[in-house]
Amino acid sequence: MFDRTPDAIPTAAASDLARLCRDYDVLLTEGRGLSEAAAAELTGLAAVYDLDVDRPHEAVWRDLRAVLVRQTGVDPDARPGAPAETLTLLVVEDDPQSALDLTETLIEAGHSVVGPFHDGDAAEAAAGLHVLDGALLDINLSGATDGVTLAARLKDRWGVPVIFLSGDIAAAARHAELARAIVAKPYGRADVAEALVRLSAG
């Protein structure tokens, strides 16, 4: 998980995202059509993240924008810059090696870890017993409760902010409103650290 090559998952730079938002936000606000070149670019970018491109451009851009904003940590209006503080974090990951690597990374960074859990129901029960600063959730979990459902419950019951750690980018994009950040698998330590900065910044 922590040995990916630099180009394993493409990441938009701040200037790239600003340009994309400038070009494509008009789809959401004014309903303008796209030129052939702009449509090809949008479709190509969406395909990189395995998003369904057989939909109206507005829907494709909405999901792509959510993924890019949360992956890069660059909000078109503001970019948080405060360093992550010491946090108490719930870890929910059903791959044992990934869970171990992530837990070790968080502890080495000085954070307290509750878990890791591979089952959403067990993680929710533990959340009721701890004061949590955040939760790092895989989306596809063992058991009946998936990461999306767990994220909604953590947010509604205790106001716990969530980071999605997932290879299912399409699902993460569909439920981006539940997450403070999205980190695509495979990911590295720096990706987790950047997501925690965004979680702390709120």
C-alpha cells in the first residue's frame, strides 16, 4: 500500500484544479454546452478515476470535481494550510495488511488509534465509547454495514468527520458530501498526512 509509484494515481495540481473549475463550473451554474475538445477532456479525466462517463456532462463533472477537490485538498475558494494536530482516530479497513500499515503510520505520527476494525457495526459500537476527532474508513467492508453507511451514522450521531480511503472512487464521489477528504488506493504516508491536515482544518 505504501510503495506505489508516483504515477499510480494521478493527482491534479492546485493550478490544474483552478483551471478545471473555471472551465467546467459553468455547467452547473449556467447549463452551457461544451466544445468537442472540452467534452473530450472531461470524459478522459473522468475515465482515469473510473467514473461513469455515459451520463450528462453536468453529472460527470459534479462527481469528478468532488473527487479532485477532496483528493488534492484544494478548495477553489480556500486552501487549508494548518498542520495536523494529535488526533484520536477510528480506523476501519477490512484488508488486514492495509489496516496494520495504516495503524502503524498513524501511531508513528503521534495519533491515537481506535481499532482497526474490519466490520462497520463493530466500529460504530466502538465509536460510541470514545471521543473521536475523525475516522478513516474503507468503503467496502466485511459485514452488513459498508463505509458509506458508517460515515453517515458517525456524522449524524456524533459529528465525527470522515476520510474515505478507497479504491472505489466512483462510490466515494457519489457520497463525497460525507467525507472531509478522499484518499484513493493505493496511497502513501504523505497522502494520509495531507488528508489529516484537511480533516483538522475542517
